[in-house]
Amino acid sequence: MADRQHAVVVGGGIGGLGAALGLRRAGWRVTVLERADRFDPVGAGITLMPNALRALDALGMGSEVRALVPVQQSGGLRTSSGRWLSRWDGAAVEQLMGAPMVALHRADLHRILRAPLPAESVRTGVEVLGVGQAPDGRPRVQCAAAAAIDEPDLVVAADGIDSRVRTQRWPEVPGPAYTGLTTWRGMSPEPSGPPLDIGRSWGRGAEFGIIPLTDGRIYWFGAVEAQPGVRHDDERAAVRERFGHWHAPIRELVDTSEVVLHHDIHHLRTLPRSFVRGRVVLLGDAAHAMPPQLGQGGCQALEDAVVLAASLVRERDIDAALARYDEQRRPRTGAVARSAGQVGRLNVLANPLAVAARNMLIRLTPSAVGIRGLARFGRWEPPDIPGPSVPERAAGSPFR
Ligand SMILES: Cc1cc2nc3c(=O)[nH]c(=O)nc-3n(C[C@H](O)[C@H](O)[C@H](O)COP(=O)(O)OP(=O)(O)OC[C@H]3O[C@@H](n4cnc5c(N)ncnc54)[C@H](O)[C@@H]3O)c2cc1C
């Protein structure tokens, strides 16, 4: 065991846990360091595009996610009054992209990703302060209130958009920038009546999304253009004021929501010129945080995880493997991030003439064309990660 190569993964989010799964499949010993004291049920829902489902297949966890999600639903785009601008059929999406789009609670995705990892390889309550260099040139991971971890063969910085490792090791990369959009998210019981379609509704300078989950709950989000940092004493009332007059059942979803989360949306406007510096590699939002309108941020983190593991299997030399990872991931994530930025602006147009022109264009576009647009990033095929499969999780683990 001790002679296996060792990777320290900073951050236990979707990217970090995905990387840990991939590296273990590639035969590495892995230590995940997560600053949170425990994995609480996180956030609201998340949609995973077919590319993410295939990444999860490559990581050995695709069937667990598929078992949770309902039969592919149909969906579409509406105006704020509820008039359909465009509709698509879930089966057609699946046929075109070779896998369904799925939506699940983030807590379920985290649980699935954590489940195969042995308890001793995931250390919570450990905050990483920085990554230095040991005398032999290998990285040394400095931690708050814990001993430094000496000489791992590789450090994977999956510590999110505000990545401390990126700030320290890539000081030339500008920090996150505000996209101009703020978003509320919630989870509500399913309203009575016929089952809801997945859908987005567009008004002036605002959009609202409705995403039914497998457990009968509805994940919803509302995004508006706003100044950064504005908070309300009663966030639910703020959403009601902004979206309460939109089509049914938006008002009901807001009124019955278990939680109302409010976050400003930031992104990395300039991506690093390389995701690799020595034996430190950026992954997930730490490398390419993007606006969420394409639903691709988490999906790209899972793709990163698969490509990193596959590169380390294919290339015996670690530096060559990291170069291969960088070569494959930077152009791809750069293209997705650019597209997410464009879509983000299109979804919340405020000028009435621009709104009318956009809606007309959508109405005139055959739904097959719209689906092909979605397929642009969803058709990604993962490389194989040959190697030992992930060992079964040890009984008695605290992370069930
Ligand atoms: C409103 C919204 C909606 C979204 N919807 C979707 C969607 O539908 N589909 C999709 O694919 N993506 C979506 N995204 C994007 C997605 O959430 C992110 O891309 C994804 O969570 C990134 O995962 P990550 O692991 O890279 O980073 P994170 O999830 O940010 O995880 C980073 C982890 O590192 C830990 N950490 C940070 N610093 C340290 C440190 N110094 N030491 C130790 N640990 C540390 C943090 O506690 C955290 O657990 C959305 C984003 C937003 C904001």
C-alpha cells in the first residue's frame, strides 16, 4: 500500500470527490482534505447533463445516479406569463445525446460520490493554508490546526471558485468577478395537479427555473440582474415580489419552499493559462468557475476528474500526464465557460425590444435545433480509466 503514489485533494466538493474516485480507480492512494467540519446536506438541486452522467459512469457511479432519477421528462422555455416559446421531448434529448439529463438534490450527489471512499481517505475539518515545496521538490501541503502533509506525488486543488491554492500558486490569475446576476434557489413540495415539466421562464431582466426531482420535490431557482451584495431581511418576500405575479405554480413554489437560498453569481473571467504548476493541478471551479446558466459547472468538474485519472493511467510519467490533462481540459472548459457567459446574458435580457426579438427567434427555431444546441457540450465521451475498481466502502464509516 505504502508504495502507491499519493495524491492530496484539497476540497471535498463535487470536483474533489470525483477526483478522489478517479484517482483511486487509477490505483492511487488519496487523501481528501475538506475544511468543513462535516458534510451537511448542501444547497438545493443540481442538473447533470449527459456528459456528466457519462463521466459518472467512468468513475463507476453512473448507475447509482440513474437509480435516483425519474424517467426522462420533457421541458421547454416559457414567457413569464406561461406561454411556451419552445418545447422539447426528453426522449429526443436522450436519443440525440446518448444519455438522459438528470436532476437530483446536491446532498444525494455528494452522498453517492462519498460512499465508496474509505473513511480514512476523507479528512473533514482540515483547512489547507497553502502548498509549499519539500526539499526533494515534491509538494508540501500546509494545514491549519493539523500537521503538514509531506511529499505527496500530486496535489489536486479542487477548493472551489475562491481557491486559496490558485491564489497562492497562480497569483497572476485575477480573482472571481461578479456576473451581474443574483440568484435565489429553493426546494418545494410538488404542487397538486398534473406533473410539472422541467422548464425555464423568461421575463424582462429575470428568469425562473422549475426542475422536478425524483423524490417528489421541486427544485426552483430565480435569477435577476442586481447590484452585488444586496440582501433582504425576508428573502422569500423578495422572491415573491420579483416573481410572484409570474405564471403558476411559481408563487406556490416560493410560498411552500423549505429553504430560500440567496447567492450572487461570480465566475473566473480569465482562466489560468495552464491548469498545472509543478505537481499542483487545478480542477473544477478552482480552474474554471463559470456562470450556471448552461448547468455545466459541476459537469465540467466531473469531466476534469475522469480526464485527470485517465491521463495518469495512460502516461507513466506524472508530468507528462499532467501536461496531457492540461492540453485536454483547458480548451474544452474555456469553450463551455464562454458559452455559459453568453447564455447567461441572453436569459436575462432587459430591453423590451431585445426580449421580443429573442422570444421570436426561439419561437421560430425548430425544437430539434434547440436540442442540438444543448448537445454541443452534452455529447462528450469520457476516456476509459483502466485499473482496479474502487474498493467497497468500509463498514462503520462516519460518512454514510
Ligand atoms: C446557483 C448555482 C447553480 C448551479 N447549478 C448547476 C447545475 O445545475 N449543474 C452543474 O453542473 N453545475 C451547477 N453549478 C455549478 C456547480 O455548483 C459548481 O461548478 C460545482 O459545485 C464546483 O464543484 P467544485 O468541487 O469544483 O467546487 P466546490 O463545490 O466549491 O467545492 C470546493 C470545496 O472545497 C472546500 N474548500 C475550500 N477551500 C478549502 C481549503 N482552503 N481547505 C480545505 N477545503 C477547502 C470547500 O469547503 C468545498 O467543500 C451551479 C452553481 C451555482 C452558483
